[in-house]
Amino acid sequence: MNFRFPLSILLILVFASPVFICKAQNQPTLFMDGKAWDPALGFVKKDLCVLRQKFVVLSKCFRSQKKVSLVDFFLVPPLADAQHYVAAVDKTRSDALLRSGVFYTMNANASSTDLPRFKSFFNSPTTYDMALMQGAITSDFKEIDNSLAGLAPTPYELNKSGSNQVYRIKDKFDIPKTAKQLSEQGSQLVKVFLYHSERHHSRKNRLNVETTYGVDPELMANVVETFHHHGIKVMAQVETDYDTRIAAEAGVDFISQLPGHSLSNDDSIQQSAKLSMKTIQAIQKNQVKVIPVYHLARTVARQSGKTIEKNPELQQHYQLQRNNLQMLQAYSIPILMGSGGYARVFDEAKHYYLIGAFSRQETLNTVFSTSRHLFPKRKVGCFDVGCDASFLVLAKDPGEGLETLNHIEYSMKQGQQIVAPSKVLRPRFRRK
């Protein structure tokens, strides 16, 4: 008799507690007076109501007890890495990327055979979102070169992982077989190597030539058409202007590591790295997105101890990169930020500004628009009603100093806290 009442209370608490937790999670949060990024206007004062994983109409927050003042702070969309090689089912590595502000990636290397394992891990509020996976396609006469792997600041999975998969297309008969195999494995993207296509046939049988890999340029139109028929997008990794034109005319979806992305072995300026008007027009006509990975030249120069002051050819190389980027921008060609696995997305963005290709405002627009190109069917990288409630909070205007992007005061991904409030912000998150 004495135990019946306490036991009843205990049972009520046990079964009712999930309801209370659920209700707490469903409570909206109002972020007030912050300055949110606008592609056309820069930063504008904006109140944001977050409910579950989305930004919702402000009226949902009128009676909310959870209100946070972000006055004097700046809200920007999360970063995206469109050329992210390091993909591993590793919570520690995923958490580190999220804390750096990178919420979205496009992996350029994962094997299609690992798709089920990857899909069950990524694309949740507590991991970064991975846009596409694939195998790589080359010809049959040379292995893929990984000579740059040592430059990577993080483990470079392409160089060591047995999970990466290369498919060889040496003639037109290999194309439908490979496309069917990748389609059955669930691939959404393949990467085709096109290196020095203008010399493809003369190099093909010279096995002593380094990096003599790449798909026959005459097969590219067939490759793209066949893979698109199977619902698989195509990325081309290129070396020269001619490679780029072949890829663009074939109708690839992405072109990565644009000509001029790295330094030549003899430090000379290669005219083949200069994008021609014919190539630019082909990219524009077929709505190809480009991932330059141009900071790689700076990384290689730094590793070699080269500076602009001591090596004038380095300044000439940056001038070539600047001209290529400004031509792409002039023709409204989408430019996506990609690290290439060698550095951070921030380093790519800063490089554009340092070589004089873009202003800070133009650089930031490029940085913040990348996620929308990776996930065109989702509302990401925006602060409108219905967009994912994902953002970074900064103490200073990044338009006045890009380095601010490296100092995140607070961040949220789809309504979930990623970076806890900094010491300065912490008192504002406490309920009064």
C-alpha cells in the first residue's frame, strides 16, 4: 500500500519524460538583430525563427521563451568544399570539418562500392552533407599519379585507400559496360581524366612518359551521353585549355582543377593553361560548373620555397590564373570552391582575393553560393523561410577581412548546435 503511490508517480514520470523532451526540442528559437548575408546587399539586419530544421515565419516565435540576441554579430551561410577527397566514415573527422564551418562537400574520390556505407553515415544534422560519390575513369595504359599526395594536410585517401575504384575505358565498347556497372552500384557521379588530350594519341604508347593517363578525347561525347542516360553526372579533371574545351563541348556537369591550377615542372608559363574564348563559350553554352582549385599553385610554391619577390614567373602564373577567373566571371559561369584535399576551402577563397581576381564581396559570394550548386534541389545557403536552419555566426564582417571566416563564434546545422556559443556569446543564450 505504501509503495503504490510512489510507484505510480515513477511510472508517470518515466513515460511522460519523452513527451516533455519532444516538446522542448519542438520549441522555436528566435535569433534577433543579427546581420545576415545577402548576395546583393552584403549584410542586412534580420530576425530568424528556427523550428526543428528550418527557418520559419517569425510569427511562430512570437510566444517563444527561447530568444537570442545577435546584435553586432554577423550570420553567414556554411562553407562547402566541391573537391573534397577525404571521405571516411569517421565521426571525429566529420566533427572537425563541421567545426571548421564546412557543412557540405562533393567527394571526388569515393568508390561506388562503398555507397551504402557512406549514405548511412553522411547527410544528417550531425555530419557533413556529401553531394555525390563515384569511381574514376581513365584509359588502360597508366596508373593514376599521386605525386601531390604529400602536400595534403590531412590523410590523403586517394593515395592509400583500397576503397577507391578506377574504371578503365579504352574504346567505345567499354563505355556502356562501365556505365551500367556504376549505375547498378548506385553511383551519381563519375570523374573522367582528360590530360593533354591534344597529344593523347602520340603519348598513348609511350609508357615511359609520366602521367600518360586520360580518356581518349574522341570518346568524351559518347561517355557523357551514356552516363547521363543512366542518370550519372560527369566531372572532368583537366590539364590544358584543349582538355577543358573537349569536356565542355561534350557537356560534362563539372570541370575540376582548371588549367593553371599548379606550376609547371620548369616554372615556365604554359600557354596551354590560358583559357581561350572558344573554351569559355563552350563552358557557358553547356552550363558547366567549374572548380578551379587554384590555391594549389600557392601551396606548391610554398613547399618549394618560392616567393613572388624571388621568382617573377610565379607572379606571371598568378596573372594567368587571374585572367582565367575573371573571364569565367565575365560570362557568369558558376565557380565552386574546392580544396582538392591539399588545404582548406578558406585558402582557395583567400587566394582569389590575393591574386586580385575578385573583390572581397565577389569572393564571399563565390564561397557562399557553392553549397547551392552542390544541392540544387535543397534550400541551403540562404536565410529565407523554408531554408535549412544552418549558419555560422562571426564577430566581425568578413567583407572587411576574410580571416574572420576562421573564427566561428557559434554555428548551427539544420537546427542542431555544432559550435557552442563563444565566451562572448554565452550569456545571450541563457534564459532570463
